[in-house]
Amino acid sequence: MPEPIRLGIAGLGTVGAGVVKIVRQQAAMLEARAGRPIAISAVSARNRDKDRGVPLGDYAWEDDPVKLATRADVDVFVELMGGADGPAKAATEAALAAGKDVVTANKAMLALNGQALAEQAEAAGRTIRFEAAVAGGIPVVKALTEGLAGNEIQRVMGVMNGTCNYILTRMENAGLPYETVFEEANKLGYLEADPTLDVGGIDAGHKLALLASVAFGTQVDFAAMQIDGIERVSIEDIRQAADMGYRIKLLGVAQMTARGLETRMSPCLVPATSPLGSLENATNMVVLEGDAVGQIVLRGAGAGEGPTASAVMGDVMDIARGLRLPVFGQPAATLRKAQAASARTPAPYYLRLNLQDKPGALAKVAAAMGEAGVSIDRMRQTQHEGTNAPVLIVTHKTTRDMLEAALAAFPATGVVADEPVSLRIEN
Amino acid sequence: MPEPIRLGIAGLGTVGAGVVKIVRQQAAMLEARAGRPIAISAVSARNRDKDRGVPLGDYAWEDDPVKLATRADVDVFVELMGGADGPAKAATEAALAAGKDVVTANKAMLALNGQALAEQAEAAGRTIRFEAAVAGGIPVVKALTEGLAGNEIQRVMGVMNGTCNYILTRMENAGLPYETVFEEANKLGYLEADPTLDVGGIDAGHKLALLASVAFGTQVDFAAMQIDGIERVSIEDIRQAADMGYRIKLLGVAQMTARGLETRMSPCLVPATSPLGSLENATNMVVLEGDAVGQIVLRGAGAGEGPTASAVMGDVMDIARGLRLPVFGQPAATLRKAQAASARTPAPYYLRLNLQDKPGALAKVAAAMGEAGVSIDRMRQTQHEGTNAPVLIVTHKTTRDMLEAALAAFPATGVVADEPVSLRIEN
């Protein structure tokens, strides 16, 4: 009779309860696949008395997650509390120090402390698995580190915050302004306690930082990422983009260039008919590009009880089966410190300006752009609104620096009212 | 210095040459990821003198793949010859008997002999990996057996023959009949030597049989599959389907039902706006549905040197890293013999009939369908062609048996000219 693998689960929110359900309801299937039983020894959460819709009486209770993580009857510490520091990190460190493997859904903890934790895990001969931290149920960390291990990865792109994608598609489909849909999402409980984590692009940025590390063999470096949220995306831009065959998505892109590693999270225009452009509501999508495999697209639910618990269980099953990789796919000591490159890979840009209704205004703007070296692919002036004329411009491929130079030259033309909107187009 | 893992590669066609290229060109990257060098000891192919665009002088040559597979300096036998029986199977068996692991792209060999080979591999303490056999570069076997290991899989669907999807999308986009596009594809070298393997649905059927086994923990059973090819798909049906918002795809579906395991490969209508409906040309797509994760969609190149070599290398890297699973994800002895169920899961169907232009013809057909218990969702009669009137019917959900009963009753109505076309609609 093979030994069971014994879990200690800290955090019994939606995901934690989902993991307990799977372990209880699918015991025979899990055992057949793993070749050994999956058992739960102990659980921990802030409030012992809350009804979580799943019986917990069979398991020891620990108030203190550090105690849970170091119990003698725990083989794998399942960290589902969240938070970059504090109890999650303390318990993870304690678990590794006590010789436990760790499975976590905690993107913030790993995006900010991943290298140190990976080094600690490897020194202890243990691993940390984090499939659930990125794109919910989509097995993208596994695809990158294992399935595509024969590829030099060239680019990773993803829509990885379901709440932002919900807000953007709802704005488009209902024709509502950002503020209204933000309030709707808030009432529906879709937003984090600090909504900036979602709409500010930080949560998605944490995920992208982890993917960049496993894709490029580099030390996770969240601080180097350029991040813009969706707070300033207007219904007007969504409409104009749609008119030109694009949709606006909060898109993360990690790309290795001759100058170093570019990582950016920002609202971008993508072709409406592309896989990324067709993504509705809270669904996530990750696009992986490798030198041998070409382009692989993965799509699925990015959050929620079942999908996230599925990812946690995938990691648990790997450990139960003895499938153990270094935390970021290769030994932490071999991960390079990436040269962070500012986002200078050329791309076309979408610009929306309000021009004062003066003779020669358009010519002045075009001249300023030309002087900055930015050439115009398409331009159109829409109906006047009062004394200003909205103008839309799609540039040819240009660098962000050159575009910034053009934008910086606009005030001196004396014809550009308001701050122009500029969004990258990712084809 | 860790020991290299040493490959013996049999078959140096496109894929074999691609594998050699990756091992040569990415040696440092592969070693960093695997923690040990990936080396090639020996190769084998039918013709030693052919230029394959990659230097082979560093490797021993074997004319006989069985000799290659059993060489003392080979740890992993990489079988890229193809063929269900014959040299591929003999060499695979010899490799296992000699204690080697096997990596193969050979769907036919495993679809027809998978259970016996899995049992032999496990008795020898070895494994056979076959990611490259299914959907080219898409890591779908890994996603099913590992990433989604916590899920009870409910349904697997896929478009997995790029040639068929090329033919169907080319027919639609160019408005050309099947025969013309088939000839085009033949001239372009897209078809197997025996084209029935492609257009008859057999190649895709082999792939589906393997996915069904890993998805449901059942013994691979190609003989139980219901297979229809695309040979009878007409441009008329493609046009009519498009008019109603559908596209026709050669779709494989494996589904566990209360009556047993349904596996079928057939031309189906799918919504044009769904991920499957949006698939163009030779791209492959697999849709996985699990009880916890919901729906995961994987998309990528299904054939070609790079994508298939990428999948082979993923398996090689797993073995080099010591990530070893049983052949079909769980021990061969625990795989159930599935009860093969005829495809009776209810679905809507598309019917195209030619009705003789007689009074009351439509009523007679509708009555025959009603008597068979098939109810009509939508019906339309298009412009007359001579004395016959083409009629399109979309049924409500019905079983294949009831539909067959309705079709069987048509001749007695005396108003149905020609054989009706019936295609399942998969939503």
C-alpha cells in the first residue's frame, strides 16, 4: 500500500474550499492517477467557525499557518492565503525550512520574493509550484517549462485579469463609460479590496512577471515592468478602435530583445478577429511564441473556485507523482538577472487628439509628428464637438521614444486641446 | 558533471531532422533546463546518402532501427518512422526489452497497439511518451494527464487533421468544390501517400483514440470509434451552413456517458464565432472540458518540422529531467476497458434534402420526421433547381438513432430525391 501524500492547507476561501472538495469527492480517481492516496492532514484559516460548504471535521485545525506548515504530518504546504508578505511568506519559508514542498496561488508573493524563495526551496531540496498563480485553470506554467522546453521562447502575451477584461467588454457591449462599469463590477464583488490591484494592472503584472521568468530563464523582476492600468480607457476609444477593426485589451507582453527583456502591461489595441480580440468577459488567454513550435494559444477561465482549485490540484498531483522541477523551471542559481529594457520594440500606435478648430491645425500636428520621425498610416477627423475636432491617427511602426517625442511636441503647436490618448497596437 | 541523456533517432524525415537541429543548435539552453546535456548517439533511416540539411557525421549510423534501439549507448529511443506495425513497432518493442524509454510521434502504432506496448513498457520499468503524436506542437497530452489531473474529464473535442481543415476552409474561402481542392492539396504535397488516412478521418481518429485514453483512463480502442471523412462534404453544404452562422469542421469528440464511452470523428457544424469555428487552414485546436476547470482551449500548429520536433523535445526533456509518468497517465493495468457506446448523445442536426416539386411534399417530410420523434427547429426552402426544391432543416436535439429512423422513412414518402445529407451540430 503506497504512502499517501498529506496536505496542509492554509486559507479556506473559495479556492481552498474548492481544493478540499476535489480531494474529498475524487479520492479514487486521484489515487488511480497518482498511484497513492491524496490526504489532508490539517487546515488553517482566520475564522474557524465559518461555514465553507465542505466538512472539515476530519482535519486538524491550526490557527497559525506557520504551525500548520511545519506539522510532522504535512508533506505539502498548500498556501492559499494571499498577500505578498506577512503570514503567507512566513508560512512558506517555515514550510521549506521544515522540508515541505509548497503549492501556492500567490502571484504577489512570488512576483516580489520569487528568487529568494526559489533559492531557499532548492537549498532545502524542495520545490514551490505556482500554476494557480497565473491564468487560473490554464496550465500555462507547465506548458512553458515542460511542454515547450525544447523551444527558445520569443514572446509571451496574455490577457490575465478577468475583471479588467470583463470591464472592457462590458463597456463595449453596453456602450457604458468606465466609471459606470467599474461601479457595477464593484457591486458584483468582482474587484479586489484594493481595486488598483485589478484595474491598475498590478495583479496581471505579477502574473506576467512570473511567466517572463519561466519563459526566459531570468530572475523574476516585477519592478522592471512598465505598467498602465485601464482606468483611463474611454468608451470613445473603445468605439473608435472597434470602428477600425480593433478591440482594447489589458495586454501583458514579455519579449526578449537584443537590448534586454521588455515586460509591459498596458491597454493595447488587438485585431478584433484575432484570438486575443475575440476574448469576452472574464476569460483569460495566453499566447506563447517559440522558435520551433510557432504560436500556441491557451484559453480558459482565469479565476473562480473550480479553475483555480484545478490548477492547485495539478501541482499537488505532480508532487504526489514525483514530478519535481526547480521553482522557475531551472535551478535558481542559473536564472540570469535580465537587463530590463524599456519598451522600445517598434509598434504601430493609435492616437486620439482633440484639435482646436483653426486653419492648418491638422498640418501642424502632422508636421510635429514628422519631425519626431513618426509616420502616419491612417488618419481621420470625425464630427466636430463644439470648437474642437476629434482626430484619430494610426501610426506606422514606431518606437515608444519617438512617439513620446511627438507627443511632447504637440503643446508647442498651439492647436492640440486636452491630453492626447495613445495606445499601442499589438498585431 | 551530470551524465548526458543519449538519444537514438530512427527516422530522419522532416521531424527527425528537426529534432537533430534543436539538439545541435540549443545545446546550452537544453542543458540548463534539463540539468544535464542532451546528446545523440546514433541515427537510422532508409537512405544514408540523402542530404537532410543537418550534419549527421557526429553520430553512429544504423541501417536497422532494431539495432539502433538496442545500442548500449542509447538511453531514449526516438521513433519517427511511422507505420502502425512493421519496423516502428519491432524497434519500439526491442527498445523497451532493452530497457530504453521511447519517445514517438506514431499515432497509428499507439492507437492500434497502445495497450500492449504500455504493458510492456511498465513491465520493463520504462515509459513511452507520445506528445508529438497528437495535435503537433500543442502540449495537449501533458495538459490532460498532468495539468488537469485533478479533473474528471467530461468531453474532449478537437480539429486535429490540418489537411482536412485546410481543404474545408479553402473550399469555403474560394468557393471551390471538394474534388478541386483535394487535387490542389495533393499537388502541394499536403496529403499522405494514402489520402484516405487524411480525408477519411483515420489519422485524426488515431489521435482522438489516444486522447480519449488519457482523458478517461480507458484502454485505447480505435476500433470502437465511429468515423466519417470529409469526402462527401459539398460546397453547397458549406455555403448553407455559413448562411446559418456555422462552419463545417472535421471534429473529433470523445465523451463519457452513462452508457459508456462515445468516440466519433465526423464532419460537424460548429458556430462560426466559436473558437473551433474560427479555425483557419492547417491550424489544430483541442477543447478540453473538466468538472473543475471548465473549458480549456488549446490552439497551435498541428504538423510540420518545428511544431512536431518541439513536442518530441518536450518528451525528451521530461525524461532527461526524470519526469516519468505511465504511458497513458496511469498504470496500464488500471486502465478500464471502456464500454463503447454508439453516438447517442442528443444533438441538433443539419439536414439537406432535395424535394420533388409536388404539392404537399414538405408536409410529408415533416410528418415522417415527426413520426420518428425528430422535431424541427428551423426549416427553409431555397430557390428551385429544375424540378427539385432544396430544403434545409435544423432539428432540435435528437439522438442519432431517431434521426436514422427519420432518414429511413424518407423513401416511402415518395417525394425525397437523392440521398439526404445529415451533419451533426456541435455547440
